[in-house]
Amino acid sequence: MRSFKYIQQLTGMAALILALFACSPEMDDRVDIGAAPTADQLDFTITPGSTDFKFVLTNTSSITGIVSWDLGNGSKSTDASPVANYPLPGDYTITMTMITKGGLATKSKTLTQTKTDYAIFTDEKFIFLSGGADDADGKTWVLDSLASGHLGVGPAGSPGLEWWSAAPLAKQAVKVLYDDEINFKITGFIATLINHGKSYVKGFVNTSPGYSNPVEIDTDYSVNYNPSPGTWFIEERNGKNYLTLGGPTPMFPIFDVGAKNGSYEILKLEENLLELVAIGGDGNAWHYQLIPKGYVKPTVSAELSVVAAAEANTYNISLTNFIIPEGQSISGVTFNFGEGDPVSPADYTSAVAHTYMRQGTYPISAVVSTSVGDLNLSYTLVVSSNHPDYVPFLLDKMIMYNDFSEVSLAPVLGEDCTVSVVTNPDKAYPNRSSNVAFYSKTEQEWANANMKLLPGYRFDLRLVSTFKIMVYGKAGDVVLLKLENTDKGGNAWQTGVELRYTIQAENTWEIVEYNFDGAPTADLSWDPGLIPLMASDVTADDRYNHDYYNIIRIMLNPANKDVGVTHEFYFDELSGPHVEGIKSAKVN
């Protein structure tokens, strides 16, 4: 004999009564505050409904109060006259609870169902959710974590996405959420929550029976919880389909929001999609989107097209070869031409033209906004010559690249080390700056702070070949400054040029000049095939003195990787030759 019976533990009943009557002006005042109701004052009828499996419950008690129902089939209700569904043979214990100002009482009756609603075993909703009668193991669902709106919240009566719609992997930091599963079997209508001993719940339910050790994570709570198998059923109410979950312990689809009566309105139910909304314990609408475990959703795809136009150095950039699966969409695109100038056309299918004034290698990218997250596309464009209208602009003086307070031509980053902006440790001549850079490395021989120019821009050493920084650190430490061309990828270091400086005084600001006049490229004699690439003076060699070097690397005690030893120093006021094509740095 099958049934959906489960026990709901009642706690804090006295507080509940006070709360209910504090806000229940509709309560009949003829009930004395001190008079507790008794079971013989309660009664209800069970009347056949529109089918052999639906029954209408009607309160016929001789007193009035607030009524709630345990329908005996796994469902709860607070409706005045609920319609209950009993599709399988069995004895169902229906319990009505009435709360009055004086207390509460319950009345139970047993409904014996002898018929079977065989239609549910061929109903596509039941099959989509559970796999149907042919799937003995049932069907397992997980949150669609890569989709926007896999969780959400909004006002009651809405789909639950108005106030917050979770971005893809928005709760990635919550380790107990995205690996949880819920399984539905049509045999016995058993629901099983697989949560690995922990569940993620709202704060207002984190003390529910069965939960322990609540820990706040990302505004909600992780709790220790070992759920028992529960029950599920799909029923139609007022033209809408609802998934009802129940059991001896809380049963919910991955994330517990204290759903009213364990009921979840089904917004969409397809073979590979389950979309629900429930009224949570806070009275708000909570949204869920789930997919079958192991299911890989078809994704939006497109290609990035870069086509030369008739005009010099002009290219048409667009998206081509779209594949947009049913139910998905593209809402927009942002193109970046590799010169720090993103463009978002109103129509994502249209082409955008861009003209490059300088020769160089430009990383073109497109971020395509889709219903299942961003699609990132890239293309490397080589512009072989300057535009005919390009007029070189070169100054015979130095410019400030980065003073870590106001001016920043480009950011200074750390590779295998930390580089951070900190307060000046000694605001005294020659450096009274408020902020400076701090470099720290441990066991990394070639760790470096580096400043890379935007694509297409290069250092020009023909008029000025000196770079400057201020340093503050340990006397005897060596500070190396090196120029490289990152177009060479992993071989960039091979054609670099470098100079070194030894700090003279302990913890005192010193001005350091690195003059590359007469400096050769790196020693490549170990590889005879590279010797022809060497230059004895980079400032006199047209292969290196312009349109070549695009990054500065600063190293402390290079080649030193003593175990457990940390090397640190401060530096500031990084400056050097004017960068041809860039007229000014950004002032914060």
C-alpha cells in the first residue's frame, strides 16, 4: 500500500499562537481567551471532487479559528477549503489543526482510496521530472549554475528574479551548494536529497529541526544536515502546476528558503529544464532553475570576423556564424580593438569599422552577452605599416610613466612577486611622494615588476635612451632594469637589453639612471643561430631602437632564489623616453 504520509514536527507553538493572534483581526471574538478548543468542537467533511482522485475538504467546526491541514499525501495547506489529490490506493490520514486564542486542537479522519490514477504514469510532467516508470533509479537534478537566474528572489506573485538574479556561478564560493542533487522516482514518488552532510539555507530557517552548526557564508548559511527520503507529487491548482515536497525532515530543491507548505509553482518543466518559484519563509518569491545531472546544455556560439576594408589600415570587425539554440539568446556584444577603446554596437549583428594609425600587433576581442553567460572571442591582427596619415610625434625629453600617486601611463604589475602601492616609508628629499611601489619576492630568481605598453606602442631610444627610478632598500642589493619585446612570447628574454644598479645606502631614497647608450642585447653566444640577432648598441641598431621594446622589467637580486629568503625594496617615479604615439599619461 502506497501513501505520502509524513510527520511534521511542531515547535514553539505558544509563540506561534501569540504571533498569529496579534495580527489576526478576523478572529471571531466569541472565543474566550482562556478557553482552549477541544477535538469534539472540530469537524470537517471530505467530498468527492472533479475526478475520482480529487477530494474537497471543508471545515464544519462549531467554533472559529485559524485552520491548517496535513493532507496525508505529503502536502500541507492553509487554504480554507483545500482540494486534495490522492492518485494511488492507500489509507490517507487527513488532519485539520485549528488555532484559537485559547490554544489549538486537531481532528483527523482517514480517507481510503481504492483506485489508481494511471494517467500520471504517462503524463509528460511526471516523466520529465522522474524519468517515468521505465527509469527505476529515477532522475537526478542539479542547479543550473552556469545560467543567469539559477537562483533569484523577487516580490510575492513574481517569478522571483526582480530583486536579485544570480549570475553564472554567483555562489561558487559556497562549496556546499553546487554539488548537491535531488532525485525523483516515480515508484513510490520518493524524493531524495543528496547533500553530502551539509546544506545551504536561508538564515530564517537555519535553526529548523534537523539542522545544526549554522555557519554564515555569502549572506546565507551552511548547516550540517542528514536528510531522510521524502515524497513528491505534481498537482494542478487553479490552472497552475505545483511540485510539492515533503518528508520527515526538510525536503527542498538544493537551497532551503522555507517554502510555504513545501509547494513550488512549476514555471517550466521540460526534459532538460526545471524552473520553479516558491513563496519562502520571508514571504518573498524565490526562483530556482535546475537541469538533469550530467546534462551539457547547447551553448551559443559565434566567430569573430576581422576583414580588411578598402581604406588603409581599416578593418571591419563583426560576429559571424551564429548558432543560437532554442530558448537561448544574444543580448549584445562589446568589441575591443586592442587599443583600449571598447565599442558596443546597438545591433550585435552589425560590423564595426576601426582604423589603426600605427603598425603593430593588436589583440582584438569580443565579449558576447548571452542568456547563458558571456562568450569570449579573440583574434590577433598584425598591422604591417603605419597609416599614410600618421605623423610621428617624438620628444627629446623624458616623461613620467608611473608615480603611483597621480600619473599612470600603464599599470606596474608583479610576475612571481608581489607589487603593491603603499605609503612612502620615508617622505624626505629626494622623494616626498605620498605613495610608492613595494616589491617582494621569495625563492623566485627572475621575479619582476613590469610595465607593458598598450598594443602598437613601443619605447623609442633614438633621442633619449635613459630610464630613471627611485629606489629605497638594503645596501648592496642589486636592482636590474630590462627591456623586452613580448611579441616574441617565451623567447622575449633572449633579445632583451638590461642594466644593473647596486643600492648604495641603507633605507635611503636614491635616484637611479639606466642609460642604454652603448648597451648590447642579451648574450646569445650559447646559440650560434641567434648571434646575428645581437646588437652591440641597441640605441644605434634600427632593429631595436624603435618599434621594438614594449615592456620594462624591474628585478631585485636577479638569479637569487635562496630557500626561505625574501627580497624586498621600494621604488617610485618610473620614467623614461617619450613613447612615440602617446602624447600624455593618464592623470588619476
